[in-house]
Amino acid sequence: MSNGGGSETAKTETAVGPTTARITGLYIYPVKSCRGIAVNELKLTSSGPEHDREWMIVDENNKFLTLRNFPKLAEIKTSIQGPYLHLYAGTNKILVDFSQECEQVEDVTVWNSVVKAGVENKSINEALSEFLTKTVKLVRYQSQSYRDLGAGATLAVKETRFTDSRPLLLVNESSLADLNSKLAVEGKAPSEIERFRANIIVSGLSAYSEDTYSHFTVKNPAASPAGSIDLTNQKQCGRCVVITQDVETGKVVSKETLKILADERKQENSNKIPFGVYLTPSGVGTLCVGDSIECK
């Protein structure tokens, strides 16, 4: 999950003028709330980054499981190899063939959305149920699925898979450095950027200035036919307990991370604690580590 718990807050600051940033990290999270994958290239499709939050684990009522309530999800590692999603759950290696769509389709719930999704086969679901000690199913966003982005849509990207909000989440290294400096004053260990479960990590911006920009234009001749891709429709990401959880075990290891962020960032007349911004691509194409971004 983007650990925003589906919560968003509108930006409240005013942009200070164009600034150039650089992409230093890219991630996808094939299964919502499970471990992510660092990639050098991020292919953007009409429903978001390829394979990002394409799968989700649901309970016996077809409601999604979230890391905040099921920390064991953090122990499930993922990888994409050819036409297979690989899941590593304890000593089990589970292969999910996505070369063909699932025949069984059911309605599933993610936050306030009900979406049609393909249901993976019995052996996969039994293996995950055994690992999680709970009856679950692995479901997939496929051709029958459609989750409307509503006001967050662009002409090219009108839907999102099993994300919390927009198809992309961007986090600024300088913002994390500011948060970690305050943790250090309290004698606490720094927070890892992976806890924030972003798709795009950037450097070159001042702390929290990402909140002030409405457009992020990625400059890359290979990114799209136009040589660039706009990331728009910015919304701040409201944070929850997930940013206090260890990325490998799901155990809460730093309650202070959320507390200090709340002290510094909680907005007046709001319970939301913003960190990072959600965005929607204006087109399809590919983002690469090292790409420059004009922010305005």
C-alpha cells in the first residue's frame, strides 16, 4: 500500500517557481501491502506503472488486507520474472502465471471501491492462507477490472489498480532527511525511505517543497514520443502506522517516526499527516533512474 490509508490532503502551500530534481529510485509493489521491487525503469501504462499493485490479497469477504492490520504481509517478497509473479512466503515459493487472465472473476473491495478482479487458482490461495494463517485469496486487476480515478484522471490515465489513491507516489529525499534529523535529536534511529512505499524517489528539492508543485515534467527522450511525461493532479499523501513498521517483518519499530512527523506536519483542522505526493501521469512511457524532472 502507499501507506496513506486512502487518505489525501490538498496542498496548502504556494509554489516558489520551477526547480529541477532528479529521479534516484524507482519501485513497484506487485502485491498490495507486500514487499516491493527496486527497478531501473518504470513503464507507465494507462492504469499506472506496469505490474504495480496489480495483485491484492483479500479475506473471505473479498475485502483487501492491509499491512497496518496484517504485518505478516511484509514477509512476502515479490519478483517478476518473465510471465511469472514470484511470491516468497516463508519457505514456500509460489509461482503466479500472468500470461493468461484468471477465468474466475469476483467483486472485491479496496477502501471505498468495489472492483471486478480475477481470482488466482486454488493452490496459490491455499499456500497464502497457510502462510498467513487466515483464509485468503490472491486477486488480480485484469481486463474486466476498472477503478475510476475520477478527479485524479488525465486524458491518458483514467483508472488506477489497487493503489490507495493516484497511480504514482513520489517522495523527496530531502524531506526524509529533515524527518531523520529530528529523530536524531530524540536519539532515535533514522527511518528508511522504503517504509514510505513510494514509486518515485527524487533528490534536488528542498524539504517538503514537493507539496508546492502541481506539475512534475520528466525529461527523457525515451520516456514517450514527446520526449517527456507530465505527472499531474497532485494530492498530498496522508500517512499512517505503516511508516513505523519494519519493511521486512512488519513489526512496529519506530512509533516516533509518525509522532514527530505529526508534530511537524499535521495541518490545522485536519487529522491528516502528509508526507509525499500522489500523482497521475499525463501519458504512457518509461521513467528511468537518473531522469531529470522540472517541477513547477
